[in-house]
Amino acid sequence: MKFKKDTKIEILAVGSELLTPNFQETNSQYLTQRLADLGMNVSFKSVVGDEWEDLLNAIKESLSRAHLIIATGGLGPTQDDRTREALAEVLKRKLVFHRDILEKIEARFQRRGLSMPAVNKRQAYIIKGAEVLENKNGTAPGMWLETEQKIIVLLPGPPHELKPMFEESIWPRLKKFSRIQVFRKVIKTASITESQTETLISDLYPKTTSLNISTLAYPGQIEIHLTAFSGKSLVQAKRQVDEIERKIAAKLKDYIFSSNGEELEEVVGKLLRSQKKTLAVAESCTGGLLSDRITNVPGSSDYFFQGIVAYSNESKISALGLQPSILHKHGAVSLETAQAMARGIREKAQSDYGLGVTGIAGPSGGTAEKPVGLVYIALAWEKGTEVSKNIFLGPREKIKYQSSQKALDMLRRRLLKNHKF
């Protein structure tokens, strides 16, 4: 099969759970992005349940309109995992037993001190003519089946199995078909809204189809995705991205915290380590999320001393040394309390910096004076403190995340000031 401009690609997600409100189908988003990196655009996305007739009809429909079909899910050991059987039925091909696959599945269970259930033997059957794709993170092997007119790929449903298999086994094969070189970069910003970002960079949007800018908003973070296409070379595509990146950087300046894929906690960690500074945090409304993000970075023990979740007023007094008069006069959610928390944790941990976060994450507990989403964040260091008053919108989880993001960005900006001077 040869890829042409009119080549149609379809992603077929299999699983009845994907048709319920309890599960979100995310594999197609990842696959669409990775295919776009090769200059390949997806024409169709479908979701089908496990019912036999529905599955047969969905596969037939995909084969009737697409040249490359990537099916995800339905390769497990249970009776409702029937993607391999359904595709074999439609293609009128037999399923062939592979003893080497069974032995690998058995060995995987043995490494965990378990015996393999008999139902897993189903996963050792491969459609005749298909090439086996090794699954290093699960028991379900994938398949690559190529005919004169079609390429059919079967991938396991769990993302932690699908993504490594795609990167190791599918990406190199599809790359051979790609005639377009694509270069991508993501610029990440904090402490700026989507509309503010748009206002600053709107005049930079390219008028050529070889370069694309898209802005995506996440809680506490705006991402600017740059994509350049070249029919000549990757160097040419990269040159386009580098040029527009410089222009965007001149507009957004210190709002940008990463253009290399790093998360904010990684950037802050590198700054702390390079300046040989240490950090401790006192959290109330974030409930440990800030400490969790900081310690998710390998090697964070070099600069992170301590984290305390002081949720109640009593714990703020006993664990952080807050004066009861501060809480009585100003309340737990106040500039003064946040400031005292930051100073208290810094003194207790004997760290260079202290962060204090207190607020109302909701959905209840707000008042007219102190609404849901009100969060005070304080940063303390040897020569002073600064406090930020914020009104974050969204459900509880988003308010907590935005609070942690703002706290990290306050510290980043302070560390950058130290670096400049």
C-alpha cells in the first residue's frame, strides 16, 4: 500500500464502557496528534461497543471507507474482548495459536508470583498473516496486518500499553510512508489568561498553510502549539518554528515558563537546584497537591525540605505557629493568614523559601465577602514576603490545581529575579 493525498485514516475505538458517561476515550486524541506529526490527517473516528453484530458492522464500515484503520481495545482475555475475532471474521481469516506468545504471558504472571488464568490463552491467537506487535506493558499483543489496499492495526486499549506499542512498533513503520517533514513545539505559559495571550500574539498568526499556531487553555496554564510542515526537510520546518517562537517570546516574555516540554514544577526545581536554594510549603485548600507536584520531580529531595497540610485552624496554630489572633481577626482565608503560613513553614523547616496557600475550593463554604475560588498564596524569603489574591473559577479539583500552579509560578518569578541580579 502507498500513502497518497487522498488516503483515508480511521481510528476505531472498541469497548462498551466508552459509550457510558463513566469513561473518556482519550487514545484517539493521542493517535491523532502522533499521526499529524507525520503529516497524516485522520478522516474518521468511531466508537463501538462489544456487541458482536455492532462490532462486525463497524469494522466493515471502516474497511469500506478508510485505507489505514487503527483499532484500539478489545484484545483482552475476557469474553467481551472480541476485536481479533471480529476482524478475522470480516476478513475471512483464521486465528492461529502462537505458543511463544502464551509462554510470554505465563512468564509475566510468574514474575508476579501468580498463575496465569486459563482465559488468557485467548490472547495467544493471532489473525493469520498479521505481524505480532510485542506488548511490554501488558498481556495483549498488538497486530499489524497489511494488504495491497489496506493497513489494519490492532492496539490494546489501556493507554500505558497502547502508547509504548505505537511509539516502538507503529511510528517507525508509518514514518516510512510520510513525505512531509513536521516540526512541533509547545510554548507553556502561566499567570496569563487565554484572551490576554490572544491579544498579545494575534498579529503573529501566519497566513501560510506551512505553519500553524493554536492556543489551548488548561487550568492555570495556556499552551501555544507551533507546527511547521515542509516537503523538503526537517531543518526547514524547524527554522519556521524557531522564527515564530522568537517573536512570541518577545511578546509574552516572563509569562513563558517552558518551550521544551517541561512542567512548571520541573522548571522551578531546576531553578532551585541551580541557585542552591531550598523550599518548604504549608497548604490548606490544596490539601497536599502542591507538595505532591513538587516531589513528583526526580531528585526533588535536593531542594524540598518539608510540606505540611494544615487544614484546620488548630493545625495552623500547632504545626505552623500561627498566632490565634490572626485567625480570629482575619479568618483562615485571608492575606494575613497566608503570609503567616509562608513565614511559619519557612522558619520551621529552616528553608530559603516558604509557600503558604489558603482558600475556598468549594463547592460550598463561600460567602459574598469570600466567594468560592478565593485563594491567597504567599511566598516568604529572607528579605520579605509577597501575597497574591486570586479568584479561580471551576470545580473543586480545578481550583486546587490552579492554586498550586499559581504558587509555583510565584516562586519561579522570584527565582528568576534572583538570577537576573
